Amino acid sequence: MSEEHKLYLKKIKIRKIVVLTIQIGLLIFAFGLWELSAYLEWSDPFITSSPSRIVLSIIDLHRSGDLWLHLGATLYETVLSFMLATLIGVLVAIALWWSKMLTDVLEPYLIVLNSLPKVALGPLIIIWVGAGRSAIITMALLISVIITIISAHTGFKAVDKEKIELLHAMGATKIQILYKLILPANIPNIISILKINVGLSWVGTIMGEYLVSKEGIGYLLVYGSQVFKLDLVMASTILLCILATLMYLSVALIEKLINRFYK
């Protein structure tokens, strides 16, 4: 490795450290300013809460034994819907790529379903699958699966036609083209879909818990707003942000492992 390359890598490492330091500094500054404004009564702590009150709310949830119950319920529903949406979406996209006629038949319906506000289907979902965890998972699944299908199918169609024709000329079957060309070429697109589905799965799960739930972060948000426990609402929001961030970082770690494998 040349000295120039070592210097370049060192600059990149220093830049990452600086960016991370600034990000953490901004977060600390924001929470510090928030706490100070509540302490000096620049804002009403009853309405805006404060970091210290949020911490106390989380401690109270932990002492009562409710914290891990609600976190576990929401995390289970989100991860399951995330995995199902990704798997079903990619499989349907493969079927659409495989059959041009199937694409022509289903594409208009996918566009209409994607534009339909899924929360409007909430009452029907509750009637169809029951007022419980299944309704929440179904809601989260509906929100993310259509986007997954459309995004994955678009990526499959974008693969270089000349490469496909070359494999055809060499006698490759359609399934060989799929596994040897289409899927490997779409790994970055699939990773991007995973990142998008992290956010969509959380949105769908919380929306489902708004409609029908006796546990979970969405339930805490609704309950806290109904009884004017805004500290609980803000604590639930912070917990939601932490879990969503951890899930996103998990996907980012998977991306690094895949990139390292394909290098």
C-alpha cells in the first residue's frame, strides 16, 4: 500500500470521526437546550416534557414491569411484518419478472393499491383477521409489501438487456438467468428496499396499534395522550426512535457483510 493511499484512508477515517462527533454533539446540545428550557420555564414542561421527565417515565415503566412487555410486543410485530413484506414482495416481483402477461394484468392493481390510504382498510382488516396482533401485522404488511413489489420489479427490469441476451445465446435457462444475473445485479436495490421497509414497517405497526392494541408503543402513545400523560407520550416516542435506529443499523450491518462477501 502506497503512502498516498494510506494518507487517503487516514483522511477518510478522520472525516468519519469528525462527522460522528458533530452528530453526537448536536444531539447532546438539543437535549441540553430542551432540559434547560423546561427548567427555566421557557416552555411549559407539562406540554413539552423534558429529558429528565422522560427518563423518569421510562424508569417507572421498568419498575412496573410494563416496559419490556410493550417494547417486546411492538418489536415482534415490526420485525415479523418487515420480514414477511420483504420475502413476499421479492417473490411476487420475481413472478412479475418471469411472466410479462402477469405483469400486464397486475400492474394497474398494484398502482391503485399503492395509492390507497391503508388506514382506510383498518376496520375491514379488524373484521377479516380479528382485533388482535394479526390485525396489526396485516396493517404493517399492507403498507410495505406493495412498495417492495414495485421497487424490486423495477430493479429486475432495469438489468442490462444485452447481458440477458448474451446468457440466452449461451443456452442459459430463465431460472439460471434469474439466479446468475438478475438477483446478484439487484443486491444494492434489495438492500435499499430493506432500508425503506424498516421505516414503513414501524409506521404500519404503530398505525395498527393505534387502531387495535392492548400493548405496544402505539398503545402507550394513545393511552398517554388520552389521559394527558405527555411525559409518557414523549418517552414512547424516544423509545420508538431508539428501536427504529437499532433496526436500521442492523440492516446497515447486513449490507456491509454482503458487500464484503461480494468483493
